[in-house]
Amino acid sequence: MSGAMLALHGLGVSRGYAIGRVVVIGAAALEVSHYRVAPEDVEAECARLQAAIATARDELAQMASDLPADVPRELGAFLQVHSMILADSMISVEPVEIIRTRHYNAEWALTAQGQALGEQFAMMDDEYMRERGNDIRQVIERILHALAGTDTKRTWRESTLTEHNDPLIVVAHDISPADMLKLRGGRFAAFATDLGGGTSHTAIVARSMGVPAVVALGSARSLMRDGDTVIVDGEAGVLLVNPAPRVLDEYRRRQSDYALERADLATLKDVPAITLDGVEITLCANIELPEEAQAAADAGADGIGLFRSEFLFMGRDTLPDEDEQYEAYALVVRTMGGKTVTIRTLDIGADKTLDGEATVATNPALGQRAIRYCLARPELFATQLRAILRASVHGKVQILIPMIAHLREVRAAYAAIASARRDLDARGEAYATNIEVGAMVEVPAVAIAIEPFIEAFDFLSIGTNDLIQYTLAIDRTDPDVDALYDPLHPAVLRLIANSINAGARAGKRVSVCGEMAGDTELTRLLLGLGLTHFSMHPTQLLDVKREILAAHSNALRAKVATVLNRAAEMDLTLLNR
């Protein structure tokens, strides 16, 4: 590709622009030989595989012990996930049995097992679980390196690191947690991967580090070589390889403008979010880990609108006990200094148990997940509820119940909370008595028959990601139907409007905590639907606030109502006139 300018389109998962030199990480899987071993050599072949697994385990343990203090917590968690996978029988036992029963060589047995597992995970509807299939592939790659006697600590040509003074743009088929550790450095600029999605390692770590990233590029790695000049456009989800000088000049200007924009936005941190016609808007933050609360506070968030507590449970071989959960929730509450913290109870699907044993459900998105999962495991639910209640002594805490669909689930959830209170009373543990309880609106049935649910809860929070998915009957993680995932579909907008209007009639708060809340292109639309409570990733908060400060809420409501009443497709340009 030398000398040729190429534009590749993917998914931008972390904003910003980067210009630098390509460092290509090797293929995600190695080509391996396939042969059958003689019966008398089977046990020696098993021992060879077991030794490679032990080597991989030792490498991960060494990396974990050498973690610098300033690395994002996610990297340590990812290493732990890989260590757990190595210890699981599906990797440590099953391939050995394949050698013994089929007489495959070690590499063939390992990749055969990996292919079977990959197919199982690929069938899972849940995006998080699909990404865990990538973890298994990365672990198998590490073992294959050990079998081949290669040095997994050097997965790219490190000479490239010193050939140029330019920032580094890392391009890979996928990036494992171990690779992420090696890519830290002063000249590190961006990620670009063939695979990945919004919950991939690349996306999570790039956002936590504040660097641009584009994923789902398809075949980017095979089209580039070390040293190529590349531009990563995290705004548009575009990769420009060997750009022309005029393109480089344009993107240098964009980089400068973006830096100035971020500096200007920072001045809005302490400015109240009030529309031109005086409507006060509440802007909260979504977080996944306790330490992210500081980023929310630094961005001037009015509180935590969604603490996804399931991330405390994932990627570990033991469940967090009540005290560990309490400490995590209390840290967030104390960090927010008296501002409201909304903690969503465990939202995990039926396709993965919390002890790490994966199962394949017919359709996990429609199975035993979230509140259904918790009610089926009352002690697990009770432990979490007691921890949340205990954390309420440090500030204002709210409980948010996900995926409510039936009033019997409402009654059962309240009964579980009452039982947790009685447990704490019996132990003499303190907790706030005025904790509000809310529910997620993500099942269309609730948005349609909203009245009894708005009456039952103190507040509602609309999870637009799942609401859109369920309303339009599409898997939002499936690239084949990605174009059909439409937040502007009239049915989706009417369900959101119905929920917001029901809250207004009942005098109860309704917020949006899905991806729509952080999309500045949709801010005016949501204001026009009557939304006054938004919750989003901390990095999106100031961008949304800027849109709010320039908007006239009542005028937008009239325009949106006109479009919805005509049952037309929503044209966002109508809201800018």
C-alpha cells in the first residue's frame, strides 16, 4: 500500500483525531500444523500442551504483578479474565482429552476446541458475551505462541518504536489486554482494529485513556504495514492510510480545533444546564466502575444516573461479598459529595452464570436476565440490596431495577428490598429510610402500558439501547441488521414520548440513560419530547450541555409534536430551523 491513499470505514468508539505511524500487531491466530500423533506419543503430546498452558499462566501472572500503579483498572481486570479462562476446564482439560481420544497434535486439538467455543459465543445475542469470545481466542493464541516457543512479549516490530518521532497508531486484528499494557507510552496516540464493538477491550480502554479509537474496520491490519502514516478519525469512524499532504494539513487543523473545543467546553463545567427559555435540565453520568465517579464529578455531573453494578461481578471466579459491594457503592456516593447516585441492580443475562460457566440460551436477550435473574437467586439479590442500603448512609442513593415487564416483578422487587431492610435492622446496621426506587423502561410493554408502572415507582429511566432493539426486533450487535437499528423510528419515539408524558402527568421524574442521551445530534429531539433528565458517559456531558444552552425547549416541543402526529420519519433538520 506504500504511496497509495486509502480510506477505511469502521465504528468510532472513542472521540478525537490522531496522526501517526502504524505499528501492526500480528495476526490474532497462528497457522498451525494438523497431524495425528502415534499412540505411544499421546501422553507426551498432552504434557507438551499442559506445559504451554502453564507457561501462558505464568506470563499472565507476571504481567499482573508488574502492573504500574497508574494503569486503568480495566487492564488488570482483563488479565484476570484471561487467567480464569486458562484455568477453566474448557481450555485446560478438553483439548487434552481431544489429544487422547482423537490423537490430534496439541496445536490442532487446541484450535479445534477454540473453534467450537468460538461458534458457541458467536451465537450469543448479548454484546458483552460476544466480546468474551474474543478473550478465548486471545488466550488460545497465547498458548499457541508458547507451543511454538515464540516470545509473546514481542508481538510487533519494536524497531518501529524508535525509527520515528511520530505518535504511534496501533493497528491490529484485535487487541488483547496484554498488548494494551505494552502499548502504553508517551507517543501512544490511537487504536484501530479489524474486530470489536462498543464493549470491546479496545473501546473500553481507549475511552478510559482518552485516546481516539476506530474498531470494526474489517481488514485494516492486512492492508497496512509498519511505518505507514495514518490518520485515525474517532469522530467519523474513519482510518486514512498514507494520506496526501493536503489531507494531513486538514487533519492537523482539526486536531487543533478539537483541542480548542475541549478547552472551551471545560469552561461550561459549572454553568447550570438551562435552555434559552429557562427550562432547567439535569445532566447525570453513567459509570461502570467505582473509580469512574471521579470523572463524573470532574465533568460537573449533577449525579450518577446509572451505575452499572454488574461490572463488579464480571471477570472474576468468586462473587463480590456484601462488604466488597458496600465499599464500592460507598466510594461512589462519597465521591459525588451529596449528589444523587442511582445504582442499578445486577443486569446479567441467562447466557452466562456469575461463576464463569458459560451456557448457550436460545435467545439470551429474551431469557432470564436482569430482574428475572435476581429474583431467581434471592440470596444473591439480597446481598446486593443490603450493600446498596448500607451505602446510603454516605449520601443520597437510589435503587434502579432493570428490565421490569410485569407488575408481579414490581411486587417481588419491593418485597426483596423490604426483606433486606429487615436483615439490616436485625444486625443493627444503619441505612437511609428515604431511598427512592425506580425501574428501567426498556421492554416495550412497559412503555405502552406505562401508567401502573409510573404509579408503582418513584422514578423511571429509559434504556434506549434495549428499547430500540426490542421494539424493532433486531439484534443491535449483528452487523447484518445494523442499518435497521434506528433511534428515530416513529414507534421508538412514541414510546419514549409516552413514558416522558406519563411521568409529567404523575409528577414523577423520567430520565434517559441509553446512548441516545449522550448523542448531541439527538439532544434537541429529546428536549422536544419533554425530557429534562439526561444520563450519559462523563466525556459526553459537556457536549450535551452546550446543545442545551443553545436550545429553546418549548419551541422544540411544538415542532416534535407536529412531526410525531403526522406519523412521519423524524427529520432532525426540522429542529434546527
